[in-house]
Amino acid sequence: MKGGVAYGYQAEAETDQSSQGQSSETGCAAAQRAGEAVMGINTEIYDLMKPYLDTRPTLVLMGEQFMRRGMLKRFRGAHKIATRFIRAAHGCSVTSIDLNSNHGAVRYDLGKPMPDSWEGVFTMLYNGGTAEHVGSQWEFFRNCHVLMKNGSIMVHVVPLTGSWAGHSPWLYTRAFLPQLAQRNGYQVVDELFFSRGINEAMCMVFRHDGLLYNGIPYDQVKHA
């Protein structure tokens, strides 16, 4: 990054649309003032991820991701598509997996088992606003698990119960991510909470310690 700009790309017109066509926004105190959304990559999520991105990981994005409005204001001339922004800013390998296959994403249903050839390929994962749209929660989080090498970093952002009316089929309790970590032997290394009005979301960063996948805490996932 030169002069605070992810150079080499021009920003596209901002539409605040996620890969699922969702336009509702949320944010914690600072993000609210910036009018940012939690889903996608906003300024606070980026600041949380940046130390890991600076190590030039092999990154996988679960679902097509966009840089939110606050990011485009901070980094003038930055590209809105997350894969292009991160490649330009950090020089790391970035793969996006999404059923829509837009903007170079690998077309795949994240609710189905990943091919064996994908297992243990990546050293960092970002899931922001994707999990709650996938039918099989067990399979989605298994895919997140098996894609990763031992010692890799996983960043999950999920919408919380009691909010996000009409956003997705699934919502999560505050206990979901901590219990997911406990079940699967992940080390929790950071967390954030966001809110905008009644809409709340939670971000948690895990370190994958290479244990076998042990499922999800089903009682902490709720039908929206």
C-alpha cells in the first residue's frame, strides 16, 4: 500500500450491495458514524485483519466480499471488490468461493462438501455475511474447517438473534462462536461486537489448531 491507497485499481460506484443482494447495514459506534455495513469488510474488520494480511497469507473468502463505504473513503482509488483490494494492498493470494461466480469467484455451493483437493490449502479465512445464507450449517462450518492448514487464522462475522429481520434464514446467539471454538479446538485470539439500531453482529478470530471437525452447537443457531 502506498500513501494509504491500495494502488493499481479504481474504485467502482458504491452500491452497498453484498453478494447475497442484501443492502441492510449495521455497525458499532465508529462504523455507525461512517454509515458502514458489518457484512462485507468494513474499517474495523479490516483493521482487525490487517496484521494477518500483512503476513501475506493464502486467503480464502467464503462468499464474494466487498470493501465497505468507509474503506473506500479511507483508501481513495481502492477497488471495491475485496479480492482485488487485498491483492493490491497486501500482495497475498486471495481466492473467493461463491455460488454466483462473480468477479472471478470459484463457483461452488458452500453447503456441500469441499473436494478433497481443497483440504488444507489456505492459511487465512474470512466469512462475513455468508454463513447465515447457507442451508447446511454443519457442512458450511466443516468446509471452513477443512480448507485450513494447521495454525491458520479464521475470521467469522455472524448476525445475532433478535435482529436482522428478513436478512437470512439463520441467526446466531452470542454463544455460537465461542462454543464453535470450544467444540473444534480453536484458539480465540480476538473478537468484536457491532450494532446499528436493533441490528447486532459478532466477529471472532480463531487460530485453527488442526483438530478433527466436531460439528457446530446446533442449539445456538436459530431460524430467523
